[in-house]
Amino acid sequence: MKRPLLAALIVAVLLPLAIDAKRAVIPEVPPVTFEGITYKAPHDNGRIGYIEAYDASTGNKLWKKTIFRIFIWPFMEEDVQWVFITELRIENNKLVIVDENGKTYSLRLKKASKARAPA
């Protein structure tokens, strides 16, 4: 009776490690422009979600702001732990940022003449 229980325990522990857990396609997020500034969410790395702001007329980069960081657990596949930004939108002078887990963040936006990184 002990052997079937031990075998079931070993399978329960090792099976999740054997499953090929590759992540889905990384979502493409269209940039948004507000008061002469274009906001983008690049997908360089699934460990850090950040926003870049560009002057809409010149294309010059104005600032970069980290929105969130992801801690990667060493005993899990890294790519299934990554989190990416999936949506950018403007609401009430704020840039609303949504990640693929449904978590929402917001940045208060300043006028284009005072365009520096938000605090």
C-alpha cells in the first residue's frame, strides 16, 4: 500500500516539471498620442514593464519610466513568468496602463511644454 502512494506522490511532484509550458505570443501594444507626446510600451524583456515618451513632431525620446518589475522564480520556466503591458489609453489626463494579468496602473500626464518623466 505504501508503494502506490509513494508512486503517486512522485508523479504529482515531477509531472508539473515535465509539462512544456511555453507562453503565448507577446501582445503588440499600439502607441497613444496625447497633447503632442507619443507613449509607447516596448517589449524588450518580460521582467520589466516600462513606458517611453516621445515628442510626436520630432520623434525625440523625452523619458522612460518603469511601471513594474517581475521577480523570476529560479525553479520555474522563465518565459511563463514574464508579464507584458497589453494596453495603453488616455483617461482624464492620465495614461492608463494594463498588463496581461489585468493589473491597471496610471501615470498623471503633464503638458507637452513641461514633458519630463512623471514621479
